[in-house]
Amino acid sequence: MTTHSGVAVVGSANMDILFTVDRVPSPGETLLAESVALHPGGKGLNQAVAAARAGAVTTFVGALGRDSHGNQLAAVLTEDGIVDTLVRRVDEATGQAFIVVDGRGENTIIVASGANSSVVALTDDDRAAIAASSVLLLQLELPVGVVLAAAKFARSVGTTVMLNAAPAQPLAPELLESLDYLIVNEHEACLIAGSDDLSVASATLASLVGRVIVTLGSQGSALFDGGIEVGMVPALKVTAVDTTGAGDTFCGAFAAAIAEGRELAEAATFGTTAAALSVQRVGAVPSIPSRESIDAVLE
Ligand code: ATP
Ligand code: RIB
């Protein structure tokens, strides 16, 4: 019998170029930023860091360019103790995200995928890492073909499959059928289900995937299991300065909690606490909390 442990993330890595502004400019308008900074990011990397900081042995499968951004992101993986032997270094620019955060902490993001686009197939070593993990955590910043291949393979070897369907795009039935967990925000839920009504969209998704979590920003999240809503996890009341990566922090911490055997609601509470800590700090990776700080709030 195969032993599964830890979390494998097959996903993107980006250098985030974060502009802080009072308000988002209108079309045709030029604004002066209050500040600009570079931070490690990318949904895959953020979720891997969140899982690792939450205490899971974490493996990252993705691609970085042979440039300075790639070197900086590789250093993050090392510093966080993430297994990085499956990371490809390729002759394309490391992924970049242009992020604008306004005075209310809301963000707008444009991603240039670069090296992330080169991850089009899994290697035998990637498959072995997925097979050895308890949880495979996926997002939609890699080519969707490799996301589907990873999900189907994980399913075939008994690894729990989680998809954070971000950025939003319609999902093939074949991909939905391969999932154990689907994690979406309101916008993603409506787009994937093809309904503007969040209740209808959530019910549709819950009929297609065993467990669904719809995250609701400062309202928390709604949990669905076996086609029915089983509860709400309220968000913590905190002052958000930058919500970039809140969803990623939730997903990574949630995956770590499921990998260590926690039940749905308990794992969601753990992820919610991690996300609440993250929104109180600027940047994606810099804002992701440690296991100790999550446990301190929960206690
Ligand atoms: P993002 O794209 O900004 O990373 P998202 O849209 O994927 O996030 P959200 O629903 O905004 O996901 O947030 C994910 C979780 O983070 C929420 O379920 C909640 O627990 C937490 N969270 C988000 N915003 C806040 C906030 N302002 N205060 C407290 N918790 C928050
Ligand atoms: O979810 C936040 C992430 O989305 C950022 O770190 C950015 O890189 C984009 O991928």
C-alpha cells in the first residue's frame, strides 16, 4: 500500500511588482504611485509557502527563468524548506505580476506568465512526488493541460486533489470529475458555474465536486460537502492593508491541515486564521504566517 504524506503543489511562480496607490487610475489617466516594491509571489509559490509555513512537508513543481527574479524565487523555496528538486530552470523570463493595491487594500493584477507557460507535461519524478503526497494542490496559472494531467494522475494513485480555480476560467467536465476539493471565490464560482446568482452557482459546483469551498473575502467562506452546504466559517475581524495572496494563504494552510488529517470545518478554520493574518501585512509571500502564529491565534 502506498504511504501518502505532505502537500505537492504543481503551479506558478511570479515576481510581483507591487504598486501602492490611493485609487486605481481611470482609463487614459496617469497617477503617481505612493510606493513600488518587488515581492515573491505567484499562486503556486504562494500556496506552497503557505503549506510549508503551516507545517506540511511541501514539494513544488513549476518553472523559473535563468534570470535574477528566478534566482530570488528559488531562494524563497530554499528558505522555506520546500522540496525544489522538480523546479525547471528555463530560457524564458520568470513569471511577473503587475499588482496595484489601492487605499482600501483591494488589488488588481495582470500576470505575464513567461516561464510558467513552459510547464506543459509532467515528468516521471513529478508523478512520483504526487503519488507520495497526501494532497495535490493546483491552481490555473499553468497551462490547463498539465493541470488536468496532474489531477487525473493524482486521482489514479489515491492522492487527494484540490483545485483553487484561479484565475477564473471555464473548467472542462473531465477536470471537475478529477477533483476532491474545489476552492473558488465568488467571481470564480459564478463564472465556472455559468450563473450570476452565487447561491445557484455554489449549488451547481457542489453537485459536481465532492467538497467545495466558496471564499467570500471579509465574510469568510461557505463549505459544501456531498452536494449540500454544511456551514460557514466567518472571517476574523481585522484591518486589511493588502489582500493579495489571502486566497493563496487560505488554500495552502487548508491543504496542510487536510494533509495532517483534520476534518473539513477544522481545516477551513485553520486556513481562515492564516488568511486573516496575511491580509494585515503587505505582499504575498512576505505576509504568509508561520504555524506558530496561526496556532497562537487559534488558542
Ligand atoms: P485574493 O485573490 O485576494 O488572494 P481570493 O479572492 O482568492 O483572494 P478571498 O475570498 O478574497 O479570496 O479571501 C480568501 C479568504 O481570506 C477568505 O475566506 C477570508 O477567510 C480571508 N480574508 C480575505 N479578506 C479578508 C479580510 N479583509 N479580513 C479577514 N479575512 C479576510
Ligand atoms: O493570488 C495572488 C497572486 O496572483 C500574486 O502573487 C500574483 O503573482 C498572481 O499570480
